[in-house]
Amino acid sequence: MKTVNLHMIMLGCTPKGRFTEQHDIFFGIGSSLKELVPDMNAFWSEAKGRIHIDAWQKVTIVDGFAIEVISKEENLEQEEQLFFLNLGGYKEGEFEEYHYKVLVVAKTKAEAIKKAKQTTFYKHYGFKGAESHIDDKYGVDVDDIHNIGEILSDKFKSEYRLKITKTNAISEDEKHIGYLKIDKI
């Protein structure tokens, strides 16, 4: 079996009738970005193929845990889960809502929220009356975070699962930031 990884990709698009670029996060499993292009287009079908990538990374290390993609058929018992949170916050006097995407390994959504509230972003992007929050609501709500294993497309869930194991590795995954046309991959 070829080596495949979990990829986290920030897609961008200005859909017809909109005035500003919009973004969404796509999670896919594959050996390369090119392999995931059809899945990205299917994920955001309303964009009619007019999407680009603003940031991406292979997800192999999170919070001191190794993230491996294994066959759905492999026997696996683990308590840890991989969560994606989209934090929102404000700066006084600025007409903008800033966002910070974070991956967290935790046993429960409540534990993941607690870890997310320890981030520098959460502590510094907000002021009285416009507190930082876990999008889409003010305050913290369990519905505002996603278990990656649950939001992967059926295509990926039918073939793979994520194995999460404690590691001593201290490296972080390389983040690729900047505009990338999908048709140039």
C-alpha cells in the first residue's frame, strides 16, 4: 500500500454573487495534493471548480501525538481523537473577524475546547463585548468543533481510519502558506 497522509487544506473562492473571497477547510487522505483535486472540487461543488488553495499541510504530528492513516480493516482501540476548531476573534477598532484554525488531540470535545482556550489567539483576540469565541457562536458550544474522523468524506471513511499514538517527536508539520491555483498542481 502506498503511503497516504491526512491533509488539511484551506480552500478559497469568490462564488458568483459574492463580494469577498470565502474560505473553507477540506480534510482529505491521499499521497499528494494532485490526487485530492477531484475530492476538493466535489467538497465545494458550488464553486464550480473556481477554487484555489491558500494554505495546506500534511497532518502527521499534533499535540505530541503521531497521526497515521491506516486501513479501515486494521483493528484499533484508542481513546484519543483528532479535532478541528475554528476560533474567531476581534481587535478593537478593526472592522474584521479574525480566525485561527487549530487541530487538537483530545479524548472528548470538552477537553478539546479547554485546550483551544489556552491558545494565544483565544487569549488576545477579543475585548469586552466582542470576546474570542469558537465559531459560529459567542461563548463555547460543543457544536462548533469537529471530530476529523466524522467529517471526512464517505470515500475516505470507507477505506481509512486515523491512528493516534503518543510520540516523543517535537517537530511540527510544515505549513505551506500562499495562493496556489488548483489547475497548476
